Amino acid sequence: MDLNSINKTANLVHNNQMSLMIFQMRQEFGDKAPTFYGINVFKVREVIEGRRFPVAQTPNSHPLIEGMIQLRGNFIPVIDMPTWLGCPMTEEEKEKSVIIVSDFSNNIVGFRVAHIHGVEEKEWNELQAAENVNSMGTTNRVVNQTKVKYNGHDELCYILDVESLLIECMPDMAEKLRPTLTAQSWKTFYEGKLLLAADDSKAIRGYLTSVFEQLGIPHKLFDDGKQLIDYMQGLPDGKSISAVVTDLEMPEASGHTVIKFIRADNRFSRLPVSVHSSMTSENNERDAKKLGADFFIGKINTDVVTKTLEAMTKVIH
């Protein structure tokens, strides 16, 4: 089964598309096309006018955190995304800015940006890994790229590694990336086999590597769903694989496509599969399990990851 066939089959259960909210860090860009950035609409709760929500500064917080705003009784940290990308706003630009209120693994945060360009539908295979990107200080902060239409031309749109941003400026999340674990008795299930995992965030791949190594679980990590599928397609059977852990948002082939491939291939259909995603809504969990995932883990929760790895040893298909 080639990747095109897998994608077509996955579309029967899940449309294999994402809605991408496109935004800019600058209001004015002269004669040049603006630099576009994108975030999955599933992670966006709402967009609000920055000037309507005064920011209360918080002592001892990370420099990228402007402070807190109050939104319908909830206090939400506002992160200065332009500064993170090396293009800080002036006070005048901040007055005209908007704040994207987003949900990452049940962490509600606001990202200050200049302007919302719009929303575009994209196939997952329209996203490509952004290698050697160096635009406005975005090196190692852009995880994927795609194209958007602007004045009749295709322009690059960068998908940011927002998990890395949150880890950088929120100490609680950063601390979760450094778990201290000991090998468990149930690790015997994984011995002599490889646990395969795919995630397009370098920070999350590092986190998973740390967890697997401390638990004594042999593993192999991939930058996207296509790489994982390509590897599995080259295997004679599934005897060398213990389980699969996959993100949902990935270029080339999404986690939905990975799950559908595994469940449709007799070599691997009995493998335990878990999703590891920051899109923690009930709809995403329901869709993933409908496709055949056994478990759904929100990023970053080491206790749940460990309990799920143990539970995967008891899965019977």
C-alpha cells in the first residue's frame, strides 16, 4: 500500500485536512510580501483585540511573557511571539495587535501577533519539513512550511514549533521535560523490539527519547508520519516492533494517516498504538480512537505517558 493509497483510505474516515489560521508579525511590509505564519485552528479558542485587554505584569516571569490578561474570569498569560522571532513590536504596533487565545494540552495561553490574514484548508501532505530556515531569526523555531496565496502568488507560510516556545518561557512545562524515572518490571514487553514514535517537534522528540531511555525501552524516533510509514513498509512483518506512539500534526502524513496505515496492514494491525498530541479536545481523541488508536495522551504528562506505556503491554487486538 503506497502513501497515496493510505491517504485516500484515511479520507474515508477522517478528511485528512487541517484548517490553518494564517497570521503576520508586522502590519506594514512595504512593497514586499509579508512573512506568513500558521497555527492549527483546532488549537485556537478565539482571537481578541489586544488593546481591549490590558496586560498585568507578573514578577519573575520569563521575558517573553508580557503578563496576564483577564478573559471572562480566567487569567491567561500573553506571550510575545514577535520578540521570540526576532522582530519585536513597537508600542504603536502593540496597540493595533491581536491576541490568539490557544489551547495546548489544556494550557490556555495568548500569543500576540500583528494581524490575522485568514484561514486556509490544507491537506497534511501539503506541509513540508522546514529545514535550514533562517528568516527573521526563526532558525530552529519553525517546524514545517506550506504555501499560501497572496496577490495571486504562492508565498511561504511557516508553521511554528509552539511547543518549543511554551517550554522556553513556561518553567512548569520545561520541568516536565526533565522527568526522573526508573525502569519498570513491565519493560520486558518491549525488550528485543523497537517502540516507534513520530513527532515533528524537536523538543518533544527529545522529551520522548528521555522517557524511553530512562524506562529502558528500545525505540526509534521519526520527524514525521511519512518517515515512520516508510520505515514500517520496509519491514517483512511486525515482529520487531513493540508499539507505536504518534503525534497528530505532522507534515507529509498526519497521525491519522499513520493509524489508518497500521490498522489496514495485516503485518501491523495488532500493534498497540497511542496518540501523543497537544490537541487534547474530546473530538480529537474520539476521532483518533475511531481510526484505531488504543490510547490518547496529552503533551506533556510523564505520569500518563508511563501509565500508557504499561497499559500498551496489555493490549490485545
